[in-house]
Amino acid sequence: MPGTRTAPTLQALAAELAVLRPRMEEVSRSIHARPELKFAEHHARDVLTGWLAESGFVVRTPAGGLDTAFVAVHEGGGGAGPCVAVLVEYDALPGVGHGCGHNLIAAGGAAAAIAAVRALPDHPGTVAVIGTPGEEMGGAGKVLLAGAGVFEGVDAALMFHPADRSMTTQHALAAAHMRAEFTGVSAHAAKSPWEGRSALAGAQLFLNALDSMRQFVPPTARLHGIVSDGGQAPNVVPARAVVDFYVRDGTAVSVGALVERVRRAAEGAAYATGTAVECSETGPLYAERRNNAVLAARFGATVRALGVEIGPGAPDSPAGSSDIGNLSQLLPVIHPYVQTAALGTPSHSTAMRDAAVTPFAHDRTRVAAIGLARVLADLLTEPEFLEAARAEFEAGARSAADASPADAPAAPAELPELPGPPAPAGRTLRA
């Protein structure tokens, strides 16, 4: 017998979330209390998949070659229909734990999917919850899962993010995750430093070069990094130094042009200090985000109906980067923000971490979950809604393809290859 194609009312979804609220908060607090870094989120995966399995989802883990990824699927028995995925993130940050509030993303996303299938048990199509590990620190979990085919057959993907304000849409920068590894020659730093070549000096000069470049890159660009290895002892000239850094800008095309300039800066720093350098990418490039306006508008209307003010983010406001940008180039996606902390609370901070387990944060996560459940249920039951989202996505793809190359930053002029630095007598440097 075919299932219903009538979406549940907002009141019905809210009632389901009221029942699920205690478990949602329990899951959130459990993940928050045991922060796990990218691709090591075993506890979070187990907590989430256990809850989903109890709720009637068929769970598969590992997924896409990632040990802490999972796919949880609910077939409603209502006949053919779309596959709509709710995405959950659950990795933490070094030093600040869940300073990005991924415990709320995880618990709220799972609650949204469970609420939707409880309110619409005989739904058509498929409801999926996809656990996407490794979003932070360039892990690119979603990119890796997409490459493994996990998102094949998915018609739309939904998630929300905690923040200090509520926004239906917000742009995100493309980002390259880079490493510059300098190689020099070790020597005694007091007795014979002239026999050495300091890799750390090369790294320092490179960072100074990045500082000097900032005046001459677009205002949307961001260049930032850390010295992750600067030597082992102060009385040894460091033979190895590593700078991990990000290059960000509005589009993947402009990031590519900036990366070439940054590589040249690293090569110049190496030449000036008599060292060698190797630049590499530590993970896939994050693409800019394409927000689906049709889906975002439905989410926003639902959240406003629940008493929370929300609107689109300012197009020129500061932004970060996320691997959902890559996914947004493949299918309709939303990534709205719901306020879970006081206005002005910075992301990736201890203040945001502490805010992520407050009653206010869990109240607002319930609101976000209702918004996601509303969009999910409507996609399953309103074919015209999904068609409108697809049309908006395809129009955006055509617009991006038709963009003039003149709009992209000019590539750096070709420069002659720099000769290798001279090596001290009796020493060799890696090319």
C-alpha cells in the first residue's frame, strides 16, 4: 500500500522533537565531553549510529573507506521517491575541543531525521543520515566520501551549523591546505653556525613574505599559517622546519592563482637562506559554497514560525571554509546557521565550546532540527519543491560555467627558475 504524500504539520514535527529533546541533549553532551580529532571520532560515531539503529535506521559503517564515517538509511515503504540526506559532523579541534559546536550539528541532525521518519513513517523515498568525519583541519571528509560514491543517488543534502547569529545562507571561501617543508643543514648553533643552513630561517622569511603579500592580494583573500616544526633544540641549527598554512579566497579559481604566488614566495625564502623547500597540499582543496536558495527559504520560514529571527548573511561578511562547498557543486545543499551563543562569540574558541552545552544552545538546536525536518519532509512529499531546488541548482551551475575568465584574478607572470642555493663544502642539500 503506497504511503502518504502529505507532509506532517509543523506542530507534528515540533511534537516529535519535544519527545526527542532529552536524548538529543544526551547525545550532544556525550560527544562534547569526549572531543575527538579528525578521523578518530570513534565514540561520536558509536553514539550516533546506536541512536539511529534504535530508531529504525539501517546503519553501515565504515563508509566510503573512512573508518569513522557512516550511512544510516530509512526506507519508509511509501514507494519511489527522492533520497534526502541529513549530514552530521562530529570532529573536534585541537586545544579547544568542540569550539565549533559539532556536537550540536551531530545531535541536531540525527534528531531531525528521526523526527521526520517518526512523523512520516510511511514516507516515500529514502531518508539518509550521513556521518561525515574530518571536516576540520583540511580533513575533507565529505570530499573523500563523494569520491568514493557515497553521495551517488542523493537528491539533496541538509545540515545546520551553530553560530553567534542566525542566517539562512552564508558564503564560504575556497581554501587550499598547504605545507612548506624547508630543509637545511644542521650545525652547532654557537661553535660553528656558519657551517649550517637554518631551515627555520627559511620558514620565518616565508611567513614574513606572506605578511608582505597581504597588501597586494584581493580583500577577500586570507593567508595564514603556523610553524608546526621549527627544530628540536636551541643549540642546533634546524635542518628541518615545516609551515602549515591555508590560502583562501572567494573561488577555487582565485585560490589556485594565489597558491602559485605563495609557492614562489617559499622558493624565494629558501633561495635567500641557502635552504631547499618543498610545497605540497595536505588535503583536497575546499571549494566555495553554493547555497540553494529554495531550500534555504523553506528552512528560514520554518525557523521564523518558531519565533527565531533569521535572514541571509551579508555577502561581504567574514567567512571560513568547509568541505560542504565541494558537495554544493554536485547537488542542492543547505548549510544555515542558527544562533546558539551570544552575539560576538567567536567560532573556534573556548567561549564557543562552553556555549555549545548550554540550555540555550540545546533549545536552539531543537529549533534547527525542526527546520531541517520540515525541509526533509517537504522534499519527500512535494515533487514540485524538489524540482524547484534542482532548477535553482542547475541555474547556478550554468551561471558559474558562464562566468568570464576576466573576472578571475590574473595568474602570476612567468618567472625564470631560481638556481639552487650553494651548499656548504662537504654538505649536500635535498633538491
